[in-house]
Amino acid sequence: MNIMEHIAILVVITPLFGAFSTPFVSLAGKKAADIWVGIFSGLTFVFSILLGLKVLRSGIVIYTLGAPEPAIATVDYNGLIFPVRILLEVDALSALLALVISLIGFFAAIYSWRYMEHDTGVEKFYTLFLLLLTGMLGIVLTGDIFNMYVFLEIMSISAYALVAFRKETFEAVEAGIKYLVVGSAASTLILLAVAILYGVYGSLTIAQIAHLIEVSPSPLIWGALALYLTGFILKAGIVPLHMWLIDAHPAAPSSISALLSGVVIKTGAYAIIRIFFTLYGVEVMNRALIGWIIVVIAVITMFVGGSLGLIQQDLKRLLAYSSVAQMGYIALGIGVALIAFNTTAGDAGLVGALFHLLNHAIMKGMLFLIAGVILHQLGTRNINEMGGLIKKMPITSACFIIGGLAIAGVPPFNGFVSKLILYEASAMISPALAVIAIISSALTLGMYLRVIQTAFLGRAPETLKDIRDPPASMLIPIVILAILIVIFGILPSLPVDSIITPAVEAVKNQASYLSAVLP
Amino acid sequence: MVFGIETGFGYWDPLIWVVLFVLMFIGGYLIAKYAAQRATPFRADELESEIFLSGWGETVEKDLRFPSKHLYWGFRKALESAWYRSAVEEHSGILTTYIFWIVILLLILMLLIAFGGAM
Amino acid sequence: MKMSEKPYELSVIVRTVARLLFGLILIFGFYVIVHGHITPGGGFQGGVVTALAVIMLLAAYGYEGVVTEVREKILERFESLGAIMFWTLGLVGVIATATYFADVLYKGTPGELISAGTIPLMNIAVGMKVASGVAVLVIIMSIGMYYSRKYQKAEKEGAEE
Amino acid sequence: MDLYSISLTLVLVVTFVGAIAAVYFRDLLNAVVALAVMSGGLALAFFLMEAPDVAIAEAALGAGAITAIFILAIGETEREEKE
């Protein structure tokens, strides 16, 4: 069997197999389970890189399940040729998201080795962890709206269980139940939207529905769009449906917080992009109205996240609010791209949104891993109880300062570059938007300066005497992510030219997404 | 040029910032070193070394930590009654509030998109 | 409400009927799973029916009466085994130079039990997973209740002393 | 009206009454039984609409498993709902 031919499905089924084989491997001890999970998340990462290379080299990759050949997506029924099979359709946008997800997933898995050493039931943790990875990768790779819902549920249900994993703490169980209820409500809305689209067009393949919407737009699909948007706004943690995020992300174990804040909410952003630009297409929708709705929501999100993050005393809660604010920037880019589609401003908005998505995944993944280190070493999440950590744990503190400054948009780190692109894109639409975005950035800077000033600089309280840098398996993922932040900041054209621009081209080019599947 | 990137209608070159940062760090370090050389050493036993802090009592060294709540206090004070009180109340953690917001957003989006979404 | 002496047990009639029906429901569940490709039903539906047999025993006898018959640790392994079996059956297509989940085995005559290639095997895998998954779910719930009952009882006795 | 529509309407009325009753009852055990009745009606409706697969799943899960889980859970709590 040729591995490159099956690379698209391998990205999804590798973590799936790892998930269900972990309970058997863990019979041989915790070390074996650790290494097993490391191998499988690492393999997923390697396959994602290979998939990305294939997409960059030969365009959109189609993989059809149950067909005699991967590229055959259609069925011939009495001379009528149409796509009915379950298929994965991977363009540059999907490949970019898959790369980011498996990168953060790999580092979080390695980090979990030592971080979870005091917990019981680690094999269940690893199973759910790999299922979470499977769900996210499935959402971004699939070319079928019902499969997208199924993978969304796989992802969400493992996320609910993982948030409540430390079931002996009251906070985790409460956050898990809240996340479960609101997440199920959002999933139901998404399922209803899928049902409406299937009822109207009799198909579940994204390309086929997009083609039919172009040919004959029915008034019902706008109701489906509203349902879709509400569901994915909740999954993406955008205001006013961000409240579960504030409870759930701090309550989860830190390696899971890194995944939840780094990439799980990004799948919501991915789905919004995919629905707007591919499923519905910008031709049939009232771009100005929908774009302005997104922009207004984004502006509110940035302000709420930034201003409420400023008054938090809990480090992980502060990071969660920061995630809300940064999702606002990504939504701003999407909205600007909708309003000014196919102009300089629109392209810059998309580049900014996708680059900020990549940057925020790296930065927030790293910051949550560091918050986990602090929780692991100090046993507290309250900022006011910390102090002078830079003398006790220099490497961790340096990484946190880099990450905090980067996420606040301080040059020369990567967060500044993506925010600069977003400022300029939104200024071309309306200068007021850019002003609000810069003010929100100042709020973000304020909340990270508070942490840096209080926790890392200054004098250490008497209680923190024998604190050290964490063991290597926890430190190495953090350091690598910090190095990535600096590299992407100093050489921004390296990621933008190689992976972001192809993804933007893929988003803009709806016709090639359709023609890859349709006869 | 590998460094730098086109940003819509401009060009961003991080190299110049890196150089600037390095220069600033070197300058700051030199100033700090110079100040440390020139400053009079602290003599606790002498009367004139007592610190006069605008009429307040002398600050104890233990209290010199700078708690996080003091940063941006002006901003927070200004928005205390206008924004923070209601916003913190809204994040009550009560599940029905969360569901309420889902319904509200769904209604707004339904009204806006279902009637104005089509081109 | 007055607490009975035994932790959780229904009347003799219910217990006897449950014991008699246990095997019948199990067999019906297996039937639905195995005939999934030719009659309505399939792995999921049959799995739930199979799990219902265990749930009925739980309802009749309580946790203490069931845990000697059905061990949740073994059921958990069984569930993972079902998932791995499903995954491996998908891989058969890849090995036979088609794609994942491709149906490459002996097709047979439509309507017969041994037909439709990998589909009956997949039904069995799904049935294993669903049956043990739903059963484990309810057993774990009742374990929690058993211990909370025990705890409450101990607390009450402590208060009386 | 043919037999099919009559029976479908009847089944849907049963489903509807079951759903209303499940919300209306203050005794939780009664509410669970009403919910099971609703699931049974729904399963019959699925069967009449020629979806026997879904009907079996609905009957097994909705009327069987979920009812059993609810009854187990109610055994742990107060039976009456309080304001």
C-alpha cells in the first residue's frame, strides 16, 4: 500500500487507533501508555506534515471512503452522476488547520507525561485526549456536513469529559456540566442546520450543496445559516456565547487547556470560514450585512475579553479571557474579508485572520502549558500569591514573558505581525475599527503586564522557597513553542508565504473546491 | 529579503526593531551600571539615610511587592460603575443565563440573516 | 421514605422474571446485531438491546447483585476491542488496494446471512462497542449510587450513636 | 383520510400528549413514564414512516435505556419536585 495515497485518512485514523489501543497498552504500566500516546500523536503530526506537502504540491486532495480508488467521489446511477459517498476533501486551509492541531496535540501529549503523574485513570485520560485530536482533525478534513457534525460531537464529548477529568474537585465537575449543556445546545442547532440543508437539497456533500445553492438558492438556507452561525459562535467562544469557555478552560488539566484554548475553539473559526466562503459562497449572500454582523460581534468580543481579563486574579482564568479577546481578532479578520471580498483589504483580512489563528494557537498553547507548570510546581493559580519567579525558574519565566508580549502585540514577536495586518485591513474598511482593535490590544498588554510584573518580577513571597524549573519533558515543548514565536516574529514571511497564502487562495477559490468533487 | 512582510498597504520589517531593542537593552544596562557606580551606598546606621516619603511613614521592605490589582487602576476605576459591575454580574456562572444568551443571539441572527441574508 | 434493610432489591416476581428474561433479551440482541445487514436494525440497535438485558438485571437486583456476574473492567476492555475491530475492518479495504472501509470480502447472495462482505463483521464490532459501552455507563452510575447509599447509611448510624 | 394517515395522526397525538405530560407531572416517576410513552409513540411514528432502523433505536434507547437510567437516578433523590 502506498502511504501517500492514503495520507488523508491516515491523519484521522492514526489517533483513533491510538485512542482505543491505549487501554490495552496501559496494562503494561503507565510508562508504556506514555510512550504509546507519544508515538501516536507524533505519527499524526508527521502525517499532517506529509498531507500538507501533498496539498501544496498537487492541489486539493480527495479521499473517498469505500470507493475502489481514493479520487472517485461520484456514483453513476442510471446515467445520473452525483457525489453521495463519505469523503475527505483537503485543501490548503484544511491542511493548515490539521498541521496546527497535530502540532499542539503532539506537544500537549509529551507535556502530559509528567504533568499527569499524580492523577489516577491516566489511560482514560489518554483515550479521551486522542479522541479529542481525532474529532478536531476530522472536522477540518471532512468534505461532508453530516460528518462534520459527527466529528464535532466526538470532539465535544471528549472535551466535556476532559474538562471534568479531575472529578474530585468541585470546580471541574461544575464547569464540565455547564460546558456539556451549552455545548449540546449548540450541537443541536448545528444538527438542525444540517437537517434543513439536507431537506432542501437532498445531499450532504459540501461541494454538491454549494453547487446547488449557487444554482437555486432557497430562502430556507438562510435560517440554516443563522443556526450554523449561532452553533459555531458558541464553539468558537465568541461573545456573547463565551461564558462556558471562561469556566471550562481553567478547570481542565493544563495540557487539555492548551488544546482547548489553542485549537478546539479554532475549529469553530474554521467551520465559520468554511461555511461562509465554501458552503454558501460569497456570491449568493448579502456580504455587507453578514460581514458587519461578524465585525460588530468581533469588536464586542475584543473589548469584553480584554477588559474583563484585566481584573482577574486567577492565572488560567485570565488566559481564558485572553483567548476570548484573540478570537475577536480572528472574527474581525473574517468579517473584514466578507465585507471587502477579493480586494486588498479583504485579502489582508483573511491573511491576518489565518496568521493570527496560527500564532494564537502557538502562543496560547504555550501560555497554558506554562500555567500548568506554575500550578504543578507552586500549587496555586492566584497571581497575587506568586512573585519573583524569574529567579527561581528562569527558562519558564522567559518563555512566559515572550508569549505574553507576543500575544499583546509587542514587536518583534509574531502576534504583532498578525495584529498589524488585521489593523491595516480593518482600517481600510473603517478607521474606527482599527482604533478599537488597538485599544483592545492595549488592554491585552495590560493584563499580561500585570502577570509579568506580579508573578515573575518583583520579590518572592516567603512561601515560595524551593521552586525549580520543571522536568525536561515538560520544558522542551514550551521552549520549542517559544522559539517558534520568535522565529515567526522575525521571519513572518516564512509562514505567510509558505502556508498562509495558499490557504487564503484556497478560501477565495470556491470553484476549484467544487470542481474537485463534482463530475 | 527574507525579513519583513507586505501588510496590505505597507511593509513591516522586524529587523530594525530587533536592532533597536538590542541597542535599548545595551543602553539601559550601561545606564544602570553607571548609576550603580555613582550612587551613594546605603548607610542604615546614619540618621540622614532615613527615607522621607512625602510625609508617610517609612515603607517596610516586605510591603514593597507590587500586587497585580494596582496596575491599570485608573482605567478600572473609571469603568467601575459603567461597565465592570454589570459585566461581572452577568458572568454569574448560572446555566440559565448561558442558555438565555444562546436564545437571544439565535433570535437576532435569525431576524437579521433570514430576512436580509440573501443577495 | 423508609429505607429497606437490603440496599436495593425489588420483589421476588420482578427478580424471577428478570432472571428468566435475561437470556432471551441477550439472544434477541445478538440476533439483531448479526442480522443487521438483511433486516432492520444493526450493530447499534442490537447493542442497545443487549445492554438493556444488563440494565434490567441492575434494576431488579441492584449493583451488588450484578457485579458478580458482569465486571465493568472487562466490559471496558471489550468496548475498546470493538472499536479496534471496527478500525481493523476498515483497514482491510486499504490492504486490498482500494480505500478505507471499502467492501472487498465475499459478497454472496443478497438476503442470505453470509453476504455483504465486511458489513456483518462491522455490525458485530459496533454491537460489541455499543453493548459494553451502554452497560458500563449504567453500571458506573449504579456504583456511584451504591457508595453514596453506603455513605449515607454510615453517616446515619454515626449520628444515632 | 386513509388508514395510514389516521394511524399516524393517532400515534403523533399520543407522542404529543406524552411530551406535555412529561413536563406537567410534578411526580418525577410519573414524568419518566410519560417520557417513555412519548418515546414509544415516536418509535411507532418512525415505523409508520418506513424507518424501522430508527424505530428500533428509538424504542430501545428512548423507551428502554433512558427510562431505566432515569429510574435509577430518581431512586437517589426526592420523588416530588419542589419549588
